[in-house]
Amino acid sequence: MSRSHPVSRRRLLAAGTLVLAGALPLGAQAQGAYPSKPVRIVVPFAAGGTTDILARSVAQELTKSMGQSFVVENKAGAGGNIGADIVAKSAPDGYTLLMGTVGTQSINKALYSKMPYDPQKDFAPITLVAGVPNVMVVNTEKAAARNIRNVQDFIKYAKANPGKLNMASSGNGTSIHLAGELFKVMSGTYMTHFPFGGSNPALLSLMSGDMDVMFDNLPSSMQHIKSGKLKALAVTSSTRSQALPDVPTVEEAGGPSLKGFEASSWFGLLAPAGTPMDIVNKLQQETAKALATPAMKERLLAQGAIPSGNTPAQFAQMIDRESKKWAPVVKASGAKVD
């Protein structure tokens, strides 16, 4: 006769826990637990630039709404590739995110002969944070000394002084770099390109007089334009910026050779490929809520950024479209980084 074995209370409780856990959808289990520790947002450029400004604004709001610290880490270098690669190779658990840019996700693969990551396959898009026009800025004092009051004056001076103007950028392959390269090709001018490790050091060099021009993201230049240290000649978008309504577009100000000129930037959150969709969706929803608040919208619009908060699928489609758009621009400009 078989003999029954007593089952311990501990085993029964453990079994019951497993049954209950198994009854819940995986997404619900993960969503309930996330985030259970601090989350880092990697900014692939130096502190002080637009990527950094937007990442810190978003991190502050997510910290409030999600009950854990969202900490920004700056990992600059190689046109954003170093920081992006760190995230691409991180665990897909939602605790390492990237504030990606048009450069890291859509331009660099056409610009660099070797890429350490695949901009589309190695990431799970979360949401577009903001679109930003670039602005053509010059050192106010140097511009006055050279009688440069507008884009056409600049082109005239550049053609009369070939190779004497230095163009700063936040790094090879950034939209700031490519906007300048496109301007050079279309206007028939030549400027020596100096890549920096982010917008802030490039701007400091421009304001000190070492550099002559920069096609910077508007938010990082705005305070210097308002202070009078930099003179805004034009914005690189197809329409004027709400933040600088009196500043013309490059197309408006540059004459026939610059007809159709457009080179804007964008910034968005991404996670490593394979990150559970419930985590991706939660991050998108919380970021979209933050971007929709009146205070955040007003702050970003005042800086020249246009807040978004679109869905992961919409952001993925945008990255694909932008990749197809920029590849021929890179080729036409002749820009290449080995």
C-alpha cells in the first residue's frame, strides 16, 4: 500500500506563488516591477548641448512620475557613436537608454566607413522627444568687423577669403556638421571643419573667436543669441522658428543657390534591441505625458524645440525615412569619416 508523504507548508506556498505568477501575463509582471532601480540615459555628446539639455529635462520628469532616479551620463566621441554603442551593447532590461539623434540613428551609417553598431537593428525606438531646427551663428564682434550682416554677406566674404573661415561642429557626422557641409556644397564656399566633442565646447570656441561659424542646434545657441554674443544669420529649417521669428531661413536669406536648403535635427529615446515591449510602452507613455504638460511645452518651444512623444512604431518609421533622406546628402557633400 502506498504511503502518502506530508507536504510542507513552505512547498505549498511556493507552488501557489508560481501558479499565481504564471497566471499573470509576462508584461504585467515586468510592468509592475519596472523600474525597481535607477535608470541611466546615455547622452552621446558633451554636457551643455541640445542632446544633453533635452535628456536632462526628460530625466527630471521621468524621475518624478516613475518613482526612480533617471540619471544622465555623457559619453561623447566619434559623432555620438561611442555613447550609442554603449547602449546597443547593454542589457535589454530598460535600465540603460539612449538619447539618440538624427546623427547616431540616421546619418552616421552613411558617413562612417565602419560602424560599431547597427542604428536600426540594435535599438528599440521608444519615442521622438523633439524636433529642432539648426541655426547658422557667427561671432557677433567678428561678423561686425567683417561687415557680415546676413547670409549673402557671409557667402561673399567666404568666397573672397577661401579656406580662411573655420566651421565648428559638435562632432563628425552630426546634423550640425552635415548642415554646414550642405551649405558649403550649395553655396560654393569652402570652410575648414573643426569637430568638437559636443555643442558646448564648439560654442565656447566660436564665442572666443577661434571659430567663425557654426550650424548649431537652436536650443544650445539660444541663450548666446539672446545675450548678443552670437549673431543668428538664418535657421536651417524649411520654415522660420517660433522662437526666433525675425530670423530668416537659409533658403530665404541665401539666394537662388540655396533654394530648397533644409537640415533640421531631432532627438529621441531608444533602448537596446530586445527590451520588453511593456517597458518600452511604459517609457513612451510617461515621456509623452511629460512632453504634453504646459510647463514642458512652453520651456521647449521657448528654446526652439518642438516636442513630440510619438509611438515606438511611428518613431521607428521616422528613423527609416530619415536614414533614406540623409544617405544621398552625405554622398553629395563628399563628407566621409574613416
